[in-house]
Amino acid sequence: FHPSISVDKPQYRFAHQHPYEAGKETVESICRSTSWEERLRREATEALLPVFFPTSVASPTSRNGPTEHSPITAEASLKRLLRKKYQYPQEEFDSDRHQNISVNESRGRLAALILGTSVMRLRHWYIVVSQNGFILHHGAKIPIPYPLDRSLLSLVTYNDPLGVSEDENHEHITEEALLVRAMVDEHARYLSSSGNRTLPILPSNSSRDTELAIQYSLPPFFASSLLLQYGYTQAQKICELMNSPGPITLRRNAIQFPGSDDDLCEWLWEEDGIKAESCNRLHSCQNITVLSSTLTRDGSNGYVVGSSSIPGSILPPPNGAIRILPPESIDATTAERRRSIKSIWSMRGWQNGYFEVQDAGSQIITQSLEVRPGESILDYCAGNGGKSFGLASALLDTTSPTGGSHSNDECGARKDSTSRQSKIVAHDVVDERLRQIKGSLKRVGFTARVDANNDNDTVYVAQNRRGDCECTFQIATSSDLDAGIDCIASCFDAVLVDAPCSSTGVLRRRPAQRWDLTEKQMYEELPKLQLEVLEKAASFVAEGGRLVYSTCSLLTEENDFVARKFEQSTVGSGFERWDFSLIRGNDSLLSEDRHTLTLLPSEISDGFFIARWKRGTKV
Ligand SMILES: C[S@@+](CC[C@H](N)C(=O)[O-])C[C@H]1O[C@@H](n2cnc3c(N)ncnc32)[C@H](O)[C@@H]1O
């Protein structure tokens, strides 16, 4: 625990209230609410309510005298709570690696509890410590200028003033006590890790960034960035969405599923009991609308897209995007609804490779490469292959205007035999990710083939449904790429750089990740790495080829700044901006930077940034 923690200011103000009162009111209002998202949050908060606002808290009893407190994670503690409540065996929890996006009822509840606990950590901690008056850490008192509640103090101190033994499976300690302890532990770890971190104390004239940080439980420097970049109203909306579960979107895999988006929705209902709707049909997805073109502080102002409607639509919803509807929104019998409660990964559709789970924003990134059959494409930061497989599906999609049936009987626009043969190369610097890609190829629809023309190497091949277009898939390490595997450098028609980033646009999917963010990483290290990766990847773009840079970050430093620096670099000077075109709406709203697109987290998608260029042709 960091001894320089800044807790010496006697005046707190939170919207003209004591933080305890403000917190209590919020928690109570969440509990009264009935909306879906808020209900999830209520589930999470319910477990904490008796702890933070106790009427009678069972005091832990002393057995063996004080012992050093061993850390328990919030997640472990929550699992324990749920296992007890629902009498689940341990293995059932541990066997599901993917419970965060599971639609299973109890697992969903667990995910909600973890989400709620993680996202509310700062706020809860703040409330607890301000009520206690001080924190005890290894005998040292860190003062908090508020009256003390001993029953609560016993839950949050570190050296067990009440002599609680930790060695008997915690049976005599209330579950809630363990939970709070775990949360405080985690927050203490955050505060004591490197960097300039202090517990934010609201000054007497409370500043809006601190208010956002406490209210939405975010690292203060990150709240400041959002405020500076997007302004209070928009920043607050982003924060709110970050603390709510996002929609579950699927991507139809045209290689394995023999029909349209609507056909897949029908199949999902018949076979898996899941109600889903094509994003083209969903009202919220009908327009990907321009929110504003001038939100950022530095004048970088490409297309910024969110959920409120200012006229203007720059992209159609991605073909293949399907939204799962929450069970309670379905007009169905109880039995049907029960049938629909299951883990996505246990669904026949997923096991058959008919779909992948992929946010609509990720699908927009893939779409913005505008790939055509016959092209060679490099996915330079392929990760576990989500976008590489999306590109393959787009190339072989016989239901799409840009996919494998550009005209009725031809494979794409070009009519020579090369137009029937597309190539995707998936590259990453982490071998484990490349292994994961390899492990998914069969389910997605690729089969291994020995290539006699190329040292008998194994290539993976998939065909479109009519069997007249083919796509080969190769997995490449950096040395493979540098050695020019089966291709020469600068030879790809399109290169995607889905760069490593702070993931601040997808925090609602990874609630605890906010506590791993550091200023140094977000403002220095990542932008430097991103520029390096972009420049390197750009060298693989053929003359006249296309380059797309994307992140799931909301920060200008990782987005517009990197795009600008690239344009000013030697490599970048060989590229020209490739504008997104406005397909509908008021062009005068828009600024110069039409080759960039910022997707804000919304009911359409998570938060992403896309910039794109074309490589000039030498004369
Ligand atoms: C945002 S993730 C990519 C996600 C992936 N495109 C998908 O859709 O699932 C960024 C990836 O970049 C990779 N990476 C990190 N440093 C890199 C580098 N110097 N060159 C290429 N890739 C790198 C990481 O291993 C990580 O898999």
C-alpha cells in the first residue's frame, strides 16, 4: 500500500453531498430500477449492499489471533458466493473459460457480479474508506477524515484487528466480508503499483474529471483524458456505457453457413433456440450515423460515430452481423426462453463454424478494407484470427455484393483465373496466438492441402459455396514475412494493422482492465509501438494497394496522432489518404479527415478507430 496516498484533505464534496450519501442513493436507485442493464448492475450490487450499508454485520470471531492476510481475488470470492448459492460444483465453473459472454443464466449472473464488483471498485472503496476514517496497513494508520464504523472497519483492514484467522477456509467470516476484502486488496494493488497514482480526493469545488472517476470508477487520468477529448456530456455517456454490458453480436461465416443472415437467424432459433436478428433489420443498426466531426481537442476530427443521430450515414451495417436478443425481450414461452439460456460456445452453430462472436465494430474494420476475390491480404496483427477469418468469409460470401459473387456467375470483378484465388496471410509476434489460429482453421472451414509447388508446405484452403472461388490461408511469423514466404515484400493488395492498444474502447467487455492502464503506457509506450508496427506493416503494401490501421482505443494519442505521425514519416509519405464516402446525409457537417473513423461505444458497437490509405503508384 502506497504510504503517500493522498487522504489529508478534510473537505469532500460529491455533487454537494457526502460521498456515502451519494453512493447510497445511487445503489438504492439501481435496486429500484427494472431495466435490463440496470438489473444486471443491481445483481452485482445486491451482494455488496449489506456490506457497505450494514444494518447488522456479523462480526468475525477470533480463533488463532492475528495473521497476515493473504490476498483473495474478487473473482474467486464471487465464485465462492455463487457456488454456495447455486450449489454448483467447482469443476462446472472452471470448465467454462468463457463465462463473461455466456448467456447462461447463472453464469450471466456471475459475470454481472464480477462486472459490477470490478467496475465499481473505486467508487465502493472510496465510500468505505471515507466512512471509516482511516485504513490500517501493517500497523500504520492512514487517516481518513470521517467518523469510524468499527463493524465495517473489521471488513476492510489488512492486519485483522479482530484477530480473524484466514486458515480455516474462511468459514467463520461472512462471504460479504471476504468480498470486500478482496476488492480492497485489488484496489490496494492498483494504488501501490508503479506510476503516479493517488486516491482521488474531491476538492471543495469538485472538478468534473474527479467526479467522473469516482462516479464511474475509472483511473482518474483516464477520466481526465475522456473529458478533455470528448467534453463532459459525451464523456459521461461513454463512461456509462463502459459500465454496462454490451450487446452480443455474431458474424455469419459464409464459408460454413450456406445462406443469408436471415437464414442463419432462423437456423439459430430452430436448432439452438436462440433469438437473433440481422443488424440490417435492427433499428439501432440501420444507420451508422455521424455524431460529430469535431469532438477531439487537438483538431483531429475525422468521422466520429456514435448512437445519437445527426443525419449522415457513412457505412451500411456490415453484411453478416447478427445480434443476439436477450431472452427477456423475446416473445416466447417460458420453455422456449429456458432453452435459449446457454453458453454460446456450447451451441451447435458455433461448433459447426456457422458463426463467430464478433462485435459489429470489428466487422466494420474488416469491411473497411473493401477486399475483392482474387486479392492477397495481410493481417499483420492477427491475434487469434478474428479479423483474418472475417476477411476470408467476406471473400467467399456468395450472398454479398462485394464477396464471392460479384456477378451471378463470376468470382469477383476480374474474369481471369487469378481472380478465383485469394490469399490471406495471418501474422503476429506471439506464437501462442498463431497456434490458436491454426487450431480454429478446421472449424472455420479451411482444409489442409500439401502444396507441391512450394516445398510440399501445408497450405489451408477454403472454397465458396459454389466451389468456383478459393481462398488460401497462411500463418506467418515475422521471419517468414521478412523472408518473403511464397510472396515478395511489398506485395499485398491490402494490409490490415489491428494494432496492440489500451483497449479503452472495449472496457465493457473487460471491466477489470481499467485498473491495468497506466499513463506511461497509454501516452508514450503504446503510440510509439503503434507507429513502429504501422510503418513496418506498410512496407508490405503493393503499389496501389490499401492500408488500414485500427485500434480498439478511444484515445487520440493512439489514434489520430499515430495516423498523422505516419503520414509525416518517410514510409507514410508514399501513401495517400483513402476517404470513407458518405453514402447518405449532410456532407457539410464533415471535416477534412475523412479517411479516419472513430466509433464510440454505443448500442451498435464497441469503441474503435480506423484510418485508411492507399499506396501511390510509382511513375
Ligand atoms: C488488438 S490485437 C489483434 C486482434 C486481432 N486482430 C483480432 O481481431 O482478434 C493486437 C495484436 O498485435 C500483436 N502485436 C503486438 N506487437 C506486435 C508487433 N510488433 N507486430 C505485429 N503484431 C504485434 C499482439 O500479439 C496482438 O495479437
